[in-house]
Amino acid sequence: MQQVKRLHKDLTKPEKSHKYRQIIEELSEYFLFGDHQQEELFDYFAEHNILSLFYQKLKSANHQLTIFIIERMSMIITNLQNPLNLNYVLSNPVLHDFINFNYNFSIPEIVDYYVNFLKTIAIRINRDNFYLYFNQRYCTFPLLWQAQKFINYPDQLVKNTIQNIVLSLSKLSSEPKSEKQTESVIFYQTKIMIQFKHYLTSSPFIQVYVKYIIQIQNLLESLNLDSQDQQDKLEDILMFFNDLITECPFLSTFLEKLILDQLIQPILDCLLLNKSNTIKVSYEVGLLTIYLFLTKLPLVNSIMSYFCKDQIYIDNAIQHQKLQKQSQMWVYDTKNMEAEFQSIFLKEFDDIEERNNQFIDYKKNNEVENPYKNHFLELLRSKHNTLLLLYLSIWFVAKQNNYQIPSIQIIKLLQLKEEIVFSKQVLELIILLMMNEELKEVEQLYEDLKNKLISMISNLKVTNKKLSEGLAANWDIIEHFDWDKFKDSKPVIKFDDLKPYVDNSKLSEFKYVYLWVLVKCLIKNSQKQRVENPYKINQEIELNLNCEFIQIMDSQHYLILDIESGYLIYTCTHSNQELGTVKFVQPLKAIECSFLNDTLILESSKLCINSFKPYHIKCQKDVIPSVIDRIYQAQQSMSLLIINKLEALL
């Protein structure tokens, strides 16, 4: 206690200013020691309001001491254990002084520590102590308002922290009431939360949501599909909106309208109606955005109405409103919004749920002819693989949500009058969309593919035509195909899937055979017998004498050529030479060989769809050419085996 009193006294002496940092550090540690173990120490701190002394020193501190004081305050709030002591600190008016202090936010380090300080307090706020931070009289929430000023701060960690603060505080309005509370406490909390909900749905706070909408607009206009950083930023904001809508249902109608008016509709205007609007995006970016909104947010019905309904609601007034673009340079906003917040308090509070229902009724009664539906269907005529992948993915989401899809137009994409120019992924999506769609066009496709396959096998066996390299390199996909697993799959589009697709004619026969397998299973609803891969990495296997062994470097390392199952395996044998551990395994026909000095390189064939990373094996330099030759011979001998397996598919 005497040490604390001495430190307290020193903190009030100007001549000790050079030791303020050390004094504050020691006092903050004693503060927590008092909370954890010695209550009379904490009582002393409370009685003399030592935290207010910290604030007094903050007013004249340089930026290093400022950062240190903020960090100490965060540490104290984080580590308090006694609920009464925590309540004392959270209710101390000096905490509001720390929140509203005029910091020098041009220094990034101060921003980092300040935002973390706000988060530390936000984590400690619950429905029981909420009244300490939300000013009912003037309908203000200083902590939340200060936090939102950093939404557009350039550092991503700061942005993420602000999202967490906004979400954690907003969802308090919808948290269930505690059964232990008295009726009077529940009544009081309910009254506060009604006011808080109006705070969240009124101006000026709604500019918070608008800031995030503008962030998405800016991201879309400059979106680089090769940039993982931009992808992550976009998905972060979408997940934030999803959490906000899910955790705060009273916000859903407002946020839905904002997203539809300022993002979805402008994108559709740009893509389908060729209108110069607030957003200018490519087809790939536009369709990807719609797909992401469908899969990341609970807005499927609202968005699909643009593609499925004949009549929709369009807010013409909002169409001509452009959101003010934000400056690229972040500036701390010092504008005083007290009068605007007071105006919320002065209004008579209506029932938000009733207001939302009234808007829903208004929309139903003011629908107009849908200008987007037919234009969206026209996209099915495209032969652009990436656009079709996105387009079909949108319809797949629709089908999952029981919307009728344009099934006839979709299956006609597979008419065999032309070569199949689409990727494996697009073919799979088309078949998934045909599940439970009883169409004669599918049956006709089945017959056409069957005839195509019979002709292909005949050419291979009678005329000795060489087996297609693309079919051979990807035979494992056909052999390991699992219909039960496939029909329950839910394809997810990744940014990597949107890279330009270049069709390779050498894959044509593979795609015909693979499509045949898909359509046959669809029509017959029968499971193709799946061949299990007998080898897995790090698996312990018995060495099969029917396979060809190639010794590498020493008596323990072997390449195994298993022609019957179609695999090349690199294994390290055990001391008894009867067992080995698999270090590398890939389909034999999918491998291309090369070498560099004394290293054998096994890499993926350029035609291999399921490509793999190159694998390097140390080998005697003089034997590498013969090893490569033996692998090539094994590959050649597999061709007849594949032809026989192909015939068995019929």
C-alpha cells in the first residue's frame, strides 16, 4: 500500500514527468493485483480515481506516452476479474474522456492502439451495462460512433477490428433476455433497445452501411481476379453483412433494399441493359458478384426475383442517386453530429417491424414489368466457358431454393452437332442442373453419346487408331467417378475457376466419355462401379511381384509401375524388403518425365485436368534415360487396357 501511495504522489509531481511511463506501468500492475488478490488496494485506486490521473497525463503526453497509456488502459479492462470492479471501471466517466480525446490520428501506431482500446471496451459491454455507453437522452453512442470513423482506414487489420466492434455492439439489440432478470429490469432494457434499434436504422448512423456499400463498389470496379487480397476484402465485407442481417433481423429489410438498389440493380443495368450507371463491371465480375451475394447472404429470393419473376419492384428514385465516392486518402472525421442524433430522440418511435412490413406491402403494390428476366436468359446463348460457369452456378443456387430453371435451354448446350468446347466443371454443372428434370432431350443426348462411344471404340479396335492422349491422361477421373457422391455435391465457384479457359481439342474424347458416364448415371440412376485407388501417400503397402520395380539410388528406394491399376508409385522399402511406404503416387498416364543433372522430375501432363506439383527424385545420372524409357513403355502398354475398360462401360 505504501508503494502505491508513493507512486500516486509521484504521478502528481510535474518534476517526475520523465518517470511517468514507469509510474503508470507500476500503478496499472498494482491496479490488477488489487482486483485479483488485495481488495483494499483496488479500493484505494477507486477512492482516489487514479484512472483520471492517467487521463490528465494523456492530455500533455507525447505520442510514445500516449500509446503507452492507451495500451495500459486496454490491459486493465481486459484483465479485470471481479465483476464489481469491472463495473466500476466501465462506469467511470473518465473512460468516455479516453474515448472522445482528440488524439493525433495521423500517427498509425496511435490508431492501432486506440482502435484496439475501443474493441477492448466493446467486448465488455453487454445488455446489463449497455446503458453506461448509450446515451438515452440524446440517442448517442460515442464509442460506436468513434469506431465507425475508421471504417475506411487503409490498414486491413483496423478495418476488421471495426467490423467486429460494429457487429458485437449491434447484435446486443437482438440478444435474448436473461431469465434471472426482474420484470422491471427487462422493461428498462427493452426500452433502451427500442431506442438503440432506431439509432441503428436512422440517419446519421445509416451512413455506416453506406460506407461498406461504397467499399464494395470500389472493389468491383478495380477487381483483379488474380488478386487474392482483393478477393479476401470483398468476401470479408459480404460476411460482415451476412452476420449483421443474421444477428440483427430488424436490419434485414433496410440492408436488403440498400444492397439491391446500390449493388445488384446497377450491376444488372450495366450487364443486361447496357446502361451507364454507378457501377461499370465486366460480365465475369458482375456475374461473380451476383453469385457471391446469392451464396454469402440470405438474399436468394430477392435477387432471384430479377431472373424469375415477370413483375418486380424498382425504386426509380434511388436509380438516379449516386453514392458519394470516398476519398482515397483517409481523413479523421471531426464533424459534430450531436444535433442529428438529438433529432432521433425527438421523433416518436414507430414499430420497426411494422415499418418493414409496410414497405414490403408497398413493394408488392408497386411492381412493374421486369426488364431483366429475358435478357438474363439470353446469356445461355454464350459459348464463353467462364460466363457459362458463373451463369449456371447462379441457376444451381436457384434450383437449390426450389426455383424453376430453364432446363431445356440448358441441356441444349450439349447438342452434339459441334465439339464439346466446355470445361469439365461446366459439364458437371449442367448434369447437376438436370437432376429430377424429366426431359426427352436428356434421353436423346444419352442415345447420341452411346453411338458416339461405340464409334470411338470401333475406331480404336478395328482401325488401330491411337488412344487419345487426353482420355488416357485423365482416365483415373472416369475410373474413380462416384455417382452417389457427385449427385450430392454442391459446386462452389472460386476465383481460380474464372481464369480464361482455353479448350484443348485433345481433351475432346475424354469429355465425350466423361459426359457419357454422367448422363448414363443420370438416366439410369445407377451407380457406375467405382474403382478404388489402391495407393495413398504414407500408406504402408505389400510389394506386389506382378508389378515392375525400378531401383533408385540404393536397395531401399523403388519406382513401381503398376500397369494393371494404372499407377506409378515411388516407395521406400523397409528392412525386410516386403513392405514399403508410399512417398509419391499418380496415374501412370498422367505423368511426364524429365531430368536435371542427377534428379528425375515427375510432373503433370499438360493434358491432365487434376494436375499435381512436380516431384523430384535423386537418381544415378547415368540410369535416368533408361528409367524414363521404361516409364514410357509402361504407359504405352496401358493403352489396350484402357480400351478394354472403355468398352466395359457400355
